[in-house]
Amino acid sequence: MNRTDALLDRFLAALSSPLAVWAHGSLGGGDYQEGRSDLDLIAVLPEPITARTVWEVAVVHARLREEPLAGLLHCTYLTPATVAGSDRRHLTWAHGRLFRRTVTPVTRRELHTFGRVLHGGAPAESLPPVTDLEVEAFVVRDQRDFWRPTVEKARLWTQDVWVDLGLTTFARAAVTLREGRLISKREALEELPRLGAPVDVVDDVQRRRYGLPPVFTGEEWRVRRSALTRGYLGPAIDGLVEKYS
């Protein structure tokens, strides 16, 4: 048994009688890289979320903290009464804390398309379908309202996570809007050069994601990489939003 399966087994055993647990993201759709990819989960609990539920969820995750990969396990908690509506915020454990966030139209489409069932029934049995229009509107809004302003925050873009996520999210958005389908991060990295992304930066992302030795390192590269990424993403997002708004 690998470390991912061991963690998932412990997590499922610790939950109190969930109706269903599903994986989305890389774990559901392929291209999962152990130790690098997040473990993105959705759990459907049988009862309404109360203060006691919040405490029980916090205890479950706290007890897993010493497990390898536990810091990468993120789970959003739904109930049969709250599965509908992509604007509703749900109890979520991620990045070592509890908060509330939505289950976006893209996540819902992932679950219907390639969600991995870890426990209980399939997503289609309880999760309302999401229309193409809902997915497309969300993708445009996410690029316009979140990613485009974020490009202007120069201090973020010397960090690996922002470069990686900013570029792959843009490529996935472009393909979804162009072809109406969802793609993996591997496919997004293959698509980026065709979209005009700087090849040195794309190669850097690929090497880190797949455990290959880097070509460029050091502060000078991080600063140059930031400038290349921001210089590409700003106009690229503007063009995408203009075309599909």
C-alpha cells in the first residue's frame, strides 16, 4: 500500500458514517503526483453541520497531522440538504485549518466527469448536474475577477505555487472555453506552449512537478521567471476574457 492509500484509509476510518466520499482534482482525473499533488476530497455527511460536527471534523484532521501527506489532504463537507448550489459555502479543511468555501461549477463538473468514489455512491446519485453555461461563466469570472488582479501582485510571482497554478489554471480555462472539456495539469502543461506561454517557464514547472532536475535556479531566475509569467498572463487573460465574455 502506498502512502496515499494509507492516508485515505485512515481518513475514511476516522469519519463518522459518511454517506459518500469522492476525490476530484488530480487524484480523480489522473496525473496525481504523490507528495506534490493535493488530495482534493468531498465528503457527504448524513446530518446537518452543527458545532459538534465542526469539532468532530477538526479532531479527525488533527489526528492525521503526523501522517505523511496529511498536509495535502483537503476536504469539503456537504450534507444531502446542501449539495445543490455552487454559491453556497461549506465547511472545509485545507491548509491546516477549518473555513468555509464553495464547491465550484468546475469541481462539480470534475466530480460528474471523473470523480473517484472512495466510499458510498457515485456523485451523480446525489450531486445535481452542472450546465455548460455555468462552467463557462465560472471560468471566465475566475480568470477576470481573481487571476487578472492577482497578476498585478508582483510579490507573489517569485513563489513556485503561484507560477504553477496561474499558468495551468489559465491553460485549463482556455481549453474548457474553446472545447467544452476539462483537462489535467499534464495536458495543461502540454497546451501552454501552443498558447504562447514562455517555454523556459513551462519547462521549469514541468520539471518540478515530475521530479526532474531544474535547468535554472536561484534568485535571479525566480525574478526573471516572475516577469516572464506576469508579462504573459496579463495580456493572455485579457484576451481570453474579451473573447468569451
